[in-house]
Amino acid sequence: MSYKPDKEFLSYCESCERETSHLLILESFQDGSDQNENVTWQNRIDLVQCQGCRDKVFRTVFYFSENFDENGKYIPEIRYYPTISVDKLNALASKNITADISKSISRMFAEVYVAYNGNCLALAATGIRAIIEYTLSEIVASNSKNKPIEEACNLGFISVPTKELLLAIHVQGSASIHREYFPEKALVKLALEEVEDMVRKFCTQEKITEQIKSKTPPRE
Ligand SMILES: [Zn+2]
């Protein structure tokens, strides 16, 4: 295995306000090792460029020989400078989800984005679980807060496949809290996108239904 990062990769761009293709344009690195412990590492400072807006940002990358996934690929710790600001993420949360989203849910999304972008993946997975519980508890009757996902399905707010999906995402969060599970970034991203869709739908569907109905001519 080598510590060679991809020359082209997907990363969040603050100017484009989304994930875009980035190129590694300058790099500086130093290798290290500890013979007694039989471990190696690499400290990198890279300059990377968004292929959308062409903005450049610095990042530090730390590779460690003990930190790899099930395919044997090293999992680097990456930090970007400047980091994405909380205010920016707050604005993004409302824009990405919907203007109709409640302040508390918007705040929860913003905190999850900060955790996700800072590679705090167990924390992000836990936050996504909290968003599911909070959103569904607001929708189902107040006396059924114990199992909001099952209750939302029983009451017909979500389908059986959606229930299964939300339960899987919920368990990913629970395992992060209770079983020292640190999920892969790609899995947390999948969960986040699905939950964004769910919240967007819950917050807008009534309004959109009315908009469509009000413009459709009635039957003769
Ligand atoms: Zn960009």
C-alpha cells in the first residue's frame, strides 16, 4: 500500500456551495515511521483547486498505517483551510432543505454538516438519527413518541420501504452511540441525503398539493 492520494476527487466547495470535482495541484509531504511499533505515516500539505469555480484551498492530510478500510485502502484524516463556517452551513441548511423547515431542524442539519465536513462521522450519524426522530415526532401524535418511525408508517405518513430505510439509518446512528461504530463517509452521506429528502417532503408536500390543486380546473 502507498500513501498516494487521488489526483482528482470529489470535495465540498464553499463558493459553489456543493460537492464538486477537485484537482490536487501542489503537494508537500513528509513520511515517518516507528520501527519498534512497526507503523508508518505521512503528513501532507496540499493545494487543491475546485474544477467548477477554480477557487484554491489548502488541506492537511494525515495517513497512518493502522487506519484503513475493509478493502485495504488507507483512510486519511483531512482538514480544509479555511474550514466551512457554521453561519455558511446554517444558510446552506435552510437553502438545501426548504424555507419551510423549522428553526430547530435547520439548526440540527447545520450541526450535522459541520460534523460531516469535519470527518466526525459517528457524531454526524448520531445527529441524522436525531433529525429523523425529531421530524417524525412532530408529525405523528404526541403520545406515540416512543417509536416514531413505526408510528409514522402505521398512520400512513410513510411507506413500508421508507420505514425500512429510516430504520436502517436510525440503527446506523444507534450503533455509533452505543457500539463504537464509526461509519464510512459514503454511508453517512447516503443517509444524510435520504433524510434531507424526507424532511423536504414533509415540510413542503401540503403546500405543493394546495398549489397544484388550486390551479387545476375542476371537472365540468
Ligand atoms: Zn467551486
